[in-house]
Amino acid sequence: MTSMPNAASDTMPTFDRLLVATDFSVASQAACRTAIDTCFSLGASLVILHVFNSASAPSSVPAGAVSSSAFAFNSDGKEAPSLYEQCRQSLENLRRQAALAGVKCEAILGKGAATAVILETIAKNKIDLTIMGTSALHGLERIVFDSTTEAVLRQAPCPVLTVGPRARNSEGALQTVGPVVFATDFHFSTIHAIRFAACFSQLTESPLHCLHVMPRTLEACAEYQVVPTIMNEALHELAAESGVVFEAPICATTYGSEVSNSVVDYARQHKAKLIVLGVRRASLEASQTHLHIAYRIITEASCPVLTMAFATQPNSAIAPSKRKAAVAV
């Protein structure tokens, strides 16, 4: 197996300052609830960000956010003067909700292109984790993933916790007794996402499950039955390098023709509180007509999904003898 580097970045991450981006939609409401729950669980502070852009304001807003009149227009077609103020008030209401839950929080009302403002806010405020929501996908719409969430997931320098449409009803997901599931294909550039899974496992006192999906055609091949052992070795090596001691994970190998379905099914069967994925940044730019595995997992999982995008390094992969067994995540 390819030796894992002893890099300074392989220390355990901290989650002291979180950001949730909201547009006051149903998806954003679920993200805000998850953000507050997460901050409470981790003892972190929260930044709530809304990027004001009247041109993209939703036609209707759920109760408890901005009133429907906030997006009304005058007879001359111009936006009502109170729109910005009502957005500001709705943002303040969210800040108060967080405060009432015991979470230290500040609200920011930005202006401009959503993706750019979110990324700038992450950098300026030294955010450790960004939380976002994404809408349900049905039928032909499944080939389309929320463009802002996708761009942030791909470009953010910190991990992104996405609350998909099927995870909206998982109130207090991080307070459940289920495990944190880390799904990996052993690719060199992404395996270090195990740090985030281990950190959440520790902070929420949850078991850590490490999952590798292999092609169903290899299920009967004895040669590949050593994969769980390889994963254990990699995890113990990483723990030694980072100087962090955590409970030995449960290592599982499953077989399937569709990686995303296999990961989602495993997480559902074990009532996972969180799925963690390390993804290659370049692969997230693939054509939307073939929705990336990470996006499919986000939209189908019944729990939040944490992703960390890594730049792909040349000649970075698992050992040649095992490479053909890997399925990209």
C-alpha cells in the first residue's frame, strides 16, 4: 500500500466557527436547524449569512422566514423599498433563534453574487465548516444540482456540510446514537478526509464506520477480501501521524453496481448521523448529465453529508495491486 504522507495538515481539525448560508427557502431552513444543532453539539459559534439579490429572490418564502410580502413589487415593476429591510429582519430572527438555543451567533447581510460572497465570508471570518441546504431533485431535474451549493462545495477551503432534501426531516441528526460513516475509495488525494470523520466521531461520541464500495462483479474474488485489513492499516497509520487517539473504527466493504446507492443504503441501515466524503475537486466539475457520486449521495441520503474537496495530485493513488478494486467517490 502507498505510504501516507506525514504532513502538518494531518492534525485533527477544529470546528470552532461555523457558517450557514440561507436564502430563506425550505432547504435553507433545514440547513439553519442543522447548523444550530451542530454548533450546540460542538460548542461552536455560528455566522448566518444571507446574500441579498432581489433579482434571484424566491417568489414565496416559508412561514417564519421572510413574509411573502417581502418579495412584492410596485406597480411600476420596481422592488418594494422594504425588501432589503425585511430580509434583514428575517436574518435577525434566525440569529435570535440561535441565541435562544444557546449558540453564540452573528448575522451578516451581504450583497452581490451568492457564491462569491459566501466564499469571501468563509475566508474573512476564518470559517471551519460551512453548512448549506439543497432542494429536492425529481425526474429530469435529477441532472441539475443547486448551482450555488455545488460551486461552494467545489471551491470552499473548508469542509461543507450539505443538508439534502431527504435529510430535512432528520431533526437533531447529530444528537442521534448512529455512527459517522466515512466512505472512501482509498484515493491518495481524498483519504485524509478521515480526519473530519474522526473529529465528528469524537466530538459527538459516536462510533466511526469506514466504508469501501467495490464492484459487484468482484464480490466472489478472494483476492479482494483483504480490503478491510488495508483500510485498518491506513487508519491506524493516520492516527499515529496525527498524534490523535480515537476508537478503532468499524471497517466495512460492500459491493454494488451503483456506489451512491450502496453508500446511502449502508448509512440508512445503520441509522447514520453523518456521511463524510473526501472528493477530488476536478471530478466535481464533470458534466451535469452524469451527476457526480457525491451529489447523488447528498440528494438521496437521509442524514447530512460532509464533503471536503481536495486538489488531485499527480501520481496519487492507492497501490497498483489494489487500484482496479477502487470505485471513485
